[in-house]
Amino acid sequence: MEGPNQDRSLSVHNRDDDPPDEQSDESDTVREAVERSRSGAPAVGSVVRDRFSSDEVFQRIVAAADEEVTSGNRELFFSGLAAGFAITITFLLYASMYASTDGDPVLSALLYPLGFIYIIIGGYQLFTENTLPPVALTIERLASLPSLLRHWTIVLAGNFAGGAVGAMALSWGGVFDEPAAAAAMSIAQHGVETGWWDLFFKASFAGLIVAGVVWVTFASRDTISRLVVVYLAFLAIPLGNLFHVVVSFTEMLYLVFAGELAVFVGLTDFVLPVLLGNTLGGILLVTVVNYYQTSEKRLESARFAGAERRLSIREWLFGSFVGRSYVPLIDTGEHAVPDDDAYRIVVPIANPRTESRLIDLATMLANTHESAIVHVVHIVQTPDRPSAVGGDKQRDRIIAESEALLDDVIDSVDDYDVDYEASTVVTHRSFEEVFNTAEREHADLVMMGWGENKLWDAARAERPLSELTSKLPCDFLVFKDRGLDTSRILLPTAGGPDSDLSAAVAKTLSTSVGSDVTLLHIVDGPDEREKGEQFLAEWAADHDLHDAELVVDDSGNVERAICREAADNTMMLIGATERGLLSRLVTSSLHMDVVNDVDCSVLLAERKNERSLYERLFGR
């Protein structure tokens, strides 16, 4: 059978039969083919590379870091716990082989890598392994430094806890025979007796090895290749007399449990220099070698428009304290330029097909402002593994489908004199992204739905829940949709800033669509009625609700009074209490039976709040 080069040869020999122009074109083609051949590549045909480029390896690492850095605290800790306990296998086998081979430096180390093989091939979280993927995400400003430190802290705590359990089992479980126990003591004592700076530099080389293992395993295409790489690389640690921090921690505790070492001395003189060395060595390989050998194309598949969506310097340094802590996979929105004159309402939705009334309500509220923008954000929750989002074609398909859905529901905004924007965000942290978007878009108000299949469903699993809901970037309205009928509005009030927000909404709807507003105030008994009427009249005047109907109920039963009055109204506005609203909605601790007992739609309101750093750290 004739191959490509044989066909080329035939065409060259018969070129006299071809027209002059074709001869010239063909000569150029042959010349180019020859030039390519001189470089070592075939002149014609296609070649399938048997390895990833450095850019592709970096993209795979960023995708994996995505999964790690967005994992929950519990998932990270127990994965780290399993990895720490697996390290016990390394210490167990090293000591046992050391005893059985009379301390032969090569034979005693042959099974040393087994614990690491379990960890890396099994996908557990090991601190030294985490010096590369999360750092890669952080140096690209796709994750913040606080996010990186949080990840490291949880994984290291899990590793140390697992190592502690393993050390207890080896010390008191009768696992070692007498020669192996003596060998274990000798190995551990050797580490403790090594000088502080010697430990640091030896650990730095170990950190380089581990980070290199991670890079090479992501460059490998099959499990056998990964297995060989992991085995040979971790075999180099005992052969090179190097130190790994989790192994060292386990060895240190083995001495502590034997009564041969004080914990503080073991931590400061043994574990700390190894920890610093491993960390520095791993980061050095990322920043100096692997990162700078890649090109600007390294993020094309790892992030949609990643180079343009990075964290600001402030966000990178301080994370969620000043804005975002993480960049979502896809964000098609433009960053808003602050405009003091424009009133911005952000409407995050999970399903454009079922939340169109939420957009209509937001448009009604925006319509009374001289300059207003309604920004509808379709937040798409990714699968458990972000790699399932796929490559560029898959992401383009997600965006196209989202934009088509948004086009169908955004038409209602055209009926009002309101500017609008629409964007799509694909992220692992759907609930957190509501707050990030509000901060990024300089929102004055966020309107979101409450109920099944809404963004609340993912909130309980997301890390910064309590902090997010305790420091609101703007005012929040949460809509319990039972139909959008704003003709008759009930507003129960006892005063307070959140009732002020409800009053502002009621006034807006009254002005824009002619809603009839009823104000309800409940007092403890008939003796309090006169005082209640005075309060309600003054409150209505203060909030420019002069035309509202005023109702004072003296039954003292708040929920029964609200339900009774709600029967004659189509919508109810309720402000948050001093305990807050969003945090209790998310944790299902909002015991307001009245919300479920009434038949009309309910709009829950909570004002933007600011707390000091002390209050944010230690509670209200």
C-alpha cells in the first residue's frame, strides 16, 4: 500500500504534465514539506503527541486545584485524615524493613513509598502534594491567599490528626515486634538529632520532589506511569536522607508516646523546619520552574476568559473580607463601573423558566428610580467535579443555552423604562456567588427567590455561610412566589430598619403600579391600642405612606393577626428581626409559620449591615 510520501514522489516526477502555475504551487508545497522534514517531523500526514505540553499540564493542574480549593471543610479534613493515617504505613514498613535488613540503606527503603502511592493514586489530600495545585490557582489570582491558607490549614490538620492516630496504633497496638520497635525509635531519634537548618534544607529538596511528582503525574496518561513515578520519587526521600513533614510528625509522636521526647521540643526542633522546608521547596518548583515555563495560553481551557477574570490585588490578598475569594469557571458579565446615580438591582436566578416573576417584580421596583439597572444573573451550579464542565465547546454550549433562556424571560423588562443586563455565571459556589456578584456589581438591592430548586438549596454546603449572611453587601429581598399580584399589600411592622426597607418597597409599588397598602401593628391588649395607633400613624407619616390603611390588632397574637389580615391581601412584606433573616433562611431555622400559613406571596426584607472585625470574628 502506498503511503503519503510515495504519493508525493509520484506528483513530483510527473510535474511536467501540469500547468505552470500548478507546478509552482506544488514546488512551494514540496519545499515546505522538505523544510519540515529537516526539523524532524514527517513531511505530510498527522502526528498524535504522546505527551501533554507544559501548558496542558498546567491546565490539568488548575482544573484539579479547582476541585480541591472549593471542597468543603469536612471533605478536606477527612481526606487529609485518611492521608495522614496512610503515612503510618510508610513509617511501619520502613521501620520493619530496617530491622529485618540490619539497617541496609537501600533494602530498608524499598517499601517506603507504599503509603504515598495509596495517597496520590487514591486521590487523598496530602499537604506536600497541595503545595502545587492550589498554589497554581493562587498565583494566577483565581483564588485568594486566605483561600489558599484555609485549604492548607485544614489539610495539614487532617494529616497531623491521621498521623497521630497512626502513631498511637503503632505505639500501643503491639504492631511492631521488638526489633522493629527499636528500629522505629532509632529512625525517629535520627530526625530529632538532626540540626534545624539541616532539616530545613533536606526538607526543601523533599518538597521539590513531591511537587515534581504532582507535575509529572498530571503529565502522565495512565495509572502505570503514575505508579512508577510516585514509587521512584518517594523512594528518593529515604535514600537521600530527606524529610517529609507528615512522616516526621508521625515519627515525632511515636517518640512522644514512648516518653522519649517533649511535644513542644518535637514540634519546634523537628516538625517546624521540615514543614517550612517542604512548603518552600514545593512553591519554588511551582513559581520558578513550572509556572514560568508555560505560556499565556495556559488558562485557555482551565478557565473561560481566565486572564480577564482574575481577582483584584485587594481580593487576592484579603479574599472574602473585601470581595471575592475565588473566580468562577464562567462569568459572562462585564464588571460594573460605580455610578452613584444609577440604582442597581441584581437578580440571581437558578432557573430562568420558573423565575420570570422575580424579574418582573425587580423591574417594578426599579421603574420608579430616575436611573436604574436590573442585572439578571443566571447562576449555574456545576457538578461535583468541575472537570465535567468540559472544554471550550462544552462551555460555549452552556453559555449559549443560558443566553437563550435569558432572552426568553428578559423581554418583560422592555415594557419599562429601565436598563437591564444579563449574564451567566458557572461556579461551584452558587450561593456565595450571589454575594460576590452583588459586591462586584456595586448592587443597591439583591432580589432572589425562596423555595425549592432555588439557590438556597446549595447554601448549607458552602463554606462562608455564616460570614456571608452576617455581612450583607447591600439590601436583600427574598421572594416567596405564590403569584405576582401587587394590588393589595400587607405590611406588618413593629419598627426597625428592616421594616423601613419593607416600607420603601411598599411605597415604590404603590407609586409605580397603584398598590393598596395596609399597615398592621400588633399590641398586647386593649390597653395598648391607643399607643399602638399613635405609633402606627407616626410610622406611616415618617415613611410617606399617608394613603395606607392603618390596622391595630390588640389580640397580642402576632401570627394569628397577620394570617387574618393576609387573607384579604395579595402580597405581604415582612422585615427581618434583630437576629437576621438570610442566615436563618439558609439554616432552616426561620420559624415563621405565618409565611407558610398565608396563601399570598411573601417578600422578606433585610437591610445592608456592617459589623466590625471583632464582631465578624466572634459573633454579634
